[in-house]
Amino acid sequence: MTTPRFIQIHFLASYPGVLLNRDDAGLAKRLPFGGATRTRISSQCLKRHWRMTEDARGLHRLAEEVGLEAERSKVAIEQEVTDPLRGRADEAVVDAIEKVFVEKVYGGKAGDKKSRQALLLGRPELAYLAENAARIAGEAEDAKAAEAAAQAFFKDGDGKANLKQLREQNHLAPGLESALFGRMVTSDVRANTDAAIHVAHAFTVHDEQPELDYFTVVDDLAEREDAGAAGVFDTELTSGLYYGYVVVDVPLLVSNLTGCPRKAWAGLDPEARDLAARVVENLVHLVATVSPGAKRGSTAPYAYADLVLVEAGERQPRTLANAFRDPVQPPRNRQALEAGATLARETARAIEREIEGLDGMFGPHETRMQAARGAARLPGIDALTLPDLATRAGAMVRRASIAG
């Protein structure tokens, strides 16, 4: 059984006629690479869909199941901490408490909601803040006293120190998402968490393939009198085969989830590593079966991966994106097609050459296994079903042990 420091997940997924991830102008996000422009899916987009999907493997569902929910919001204090006090305490008192709590938690120009950082706060943290806001509201005689008590609560040695102690006593107080994807709190650096799962921006292995879609909206009642066009619009659609890449820092993941020192992770009882193993298993399923996508109603942007390649090892991870530094060229003539050339096969060959080149220069160190179909399957690598691949990846975390 491999005891991995890193688990790398590479995937290929193909989408026709979609708008998976838009920029501020409503166009598909792009990436220049190797002298060609590619269509891109941002890592933030991918992570949000893996977190929030209603799929049984969704990370938000897992957080709910194990009681580790968190909320990422600019208005968590108003909605989760002070709103429950309104109608039960004097409005001026609640306003004074809210002003201080927002200022201390969000920092900076907290009075302007648009300029705030969208903070990730775990349910235990929100419950702690709500409990103390209610205590201050119950004890304060007026708004001035409430503001003074709220300020005193956040002085070092009181509120923030207790929040720090809460996190130390319950390392998962910030929630599951923080343990997986990290957290940055500019107003309290002690609340920051390093990400144990690193996600790259996915991009097409070939040149971008955009199309401007012109369409009209038909007025059902007016079409009896004229052409019936209630509006003329256009939107960008793209097609492509995307390469995606995810890295799991296994010692940090186990440490974030259990509180153990990073170097001691493999010495824990397997049961203590079960949640980390489930995260890895779910992640393998999610990258293969959960699609990002805007304009769902008009493009149905759903697809399953053609390939999921898992690598596990001790050395620093490295992307296989450079396999596509020179864009993959789709077959363009009958002879190539008759010879079995396809975009998927040429992409798989590019990955195969990249792995051979890396192994040839640095030596083979990773354990590899894959779930693949058709021409995307890589030769010489154990091929499994996706459920078996996820189970094997999770077992590397759950059953690992320190040699000797």
C-alpha cells in the first residue's frame, strides 16, 4: 500500500456548444498558452460546483453529514448573528452590536458591504459569535453600553482569544471547506488555514473553438401581426476537450481534519483518517461527473470525463499540462480518421509522451491508475472503473502506515 505525500488527479472532459465559465463581459474565459488561445474554466468555478452540487458526493453534503458546515458570505454577521436578536432586543442596541461585530470580523471598510471580503465562517464560529452578541444585548442598558461591551469583547485576551481557543479546541470550527480549500481572513491572520487541495484552471488541449450564437425571442401573441421577434440577442458558445488538474496534499489534509502534526499523519488510527479518505474518494467522483456551466437552460452543459488519471507519490507534484503546450491538432482528413486518429487519442498520446519524458528525466516514482474509456485510455497503466479508482485512492489515505 502506497503511503503518499501527494495524490494528483488529472482529468479530460469534452463539452460541445456550451458557455462553461464567463468573464465580466459575458464571454468565455480564455488562457494564452503555447502560442495559442485556449478556452478556460477557472479553479474557483470548478471548486464551487464540486462543493455545492446536489450530487450525493458533493462536498457540501459531506459537510452537512459530518456536522462541519460553513458559510462564505459578506453578510454573515447581519444574517446569522444579529438578525435573530431583532424583535427580542432594543433595535438601537442591536445596531450598535452589529456595527462593532461587522467591523471587527470583516475589518477595513466593513461599513460598505460591497468592499468587504466574503469570509468563510464555520457554524461553531457563528454560534460562538451569536451567543456573545445575545449576551451583550441582554446585559446592555443602552446602545452606548452595548457598543462598549462589544468593543471589549473583541480586545485581545477576550473575544479574539476565545475564538482562537475555540479553533484550537475544535480544529474544524471553521468548517470542512476551510480544511480542504483553505481560508484567508485579513482581519485575523490567526484564523487563516492553508489549503490542502490545490486546483488548477482547466483549459482546452487545442486552440479555442468559439461560436457567436445569434438568437431571437419570439412574442407568442405578436407573431400573428408581424414576425413576432420580441428581441434579438447573441451569446458566445464554445466547444472543447479540457484538461484539468487537482493536487491533494495528504499530510496537510489529514492534519487540517484531525489536528495532528503533518509528519504524524500516517501513524494515526485508520478510523481517524476516514474523513480525509472520504474527501479523496468524493473528489475523484466529482471531477469525473460534475460539470460546471452557465446558461444551463439553453446549453445543457453536462458531460462525464473521458479520462481520470490518479498518481500517488512522495515527490513534489507536477502538472501534465505541458503535454499540450503545443496544441493538439484534431485529425482533418479521411486518411487520419481511417487510421483511427481522433482528438481523444491524440490527446492521450500527448499525455503518454509527457509521462515518458518526465520518467525518463526524473525517474518513475509515482503509483498510477486510471479510469478511462475508448481512445482516451493510457497504455501500461492499471485501468479500473471509476468507483474502484475512487476506492483505491481513498484506501491510500485510510490504510497508509509508517514503515518500520
